[in-house]
Amino acid sequence: MASVSRSRLLQLTKVQSTIFAQTFNPSQLRLGTKVLHQRLRGRTLAAYYPRRSATVGDLLKGFKRFGLEGWDEEQLDREEKVAVAKIRGKGAPKKIRTKEGGRSMKKKGGKR
């Protein structure tokens, strides 16, 4: 049986791709068309998480408009815990100053 030439096979695949609405890719590069043809998932993923409900902080902000005051027990507990940790030496470390914005560069007359 005689073998079919490469150019004839390319013509056949080109016609096939137009008939079946596929991309013609004779060099078989990875183009990502499979991903690009899929439906977008943004709304589905966004709908996975429940809508944000009102928090204690939101209610306290609303109270301030009317001149009322309140407190958030969780926030107060958190602040107390941070203060105790700081006293024990277990608090957050100081921010590292960069060479451009630190005090040491201002003393030396660094580049500006």
C-alpha cells in the first residue's frame, strides 16, 4: 500500500479542523486552546463562599452615627492578649528599616 505524503495529510487535518471547529496546529505546539475554550468559572467560585454578614464592628460603626457607644469583646480580648505577649517579650518584632528610608542613612547623608 502506498504511503500518503505529508502535505496531503496536512491538508486533510486542516479541512478536518475547519469542519469540526478546532484549531489547526500542524507543529503541535501547546497553545492552551483547551483551557481557553472552557467556560469561565469566576461567578461559580465567587458563589462558593457565603455572602459577608454584619459583624460586631459593623454594628458599632452604625451606633457611632447615633452617638451611641459599644464594645467588641473579641477585639478587646485580642488587644489584651497582644499586650500581655508584648510584656512577656513574645510580641511582634519591630519593622526592619530599609537602607533608603532608615535613620542611619540620614545621618551619613545617603543618596537621594
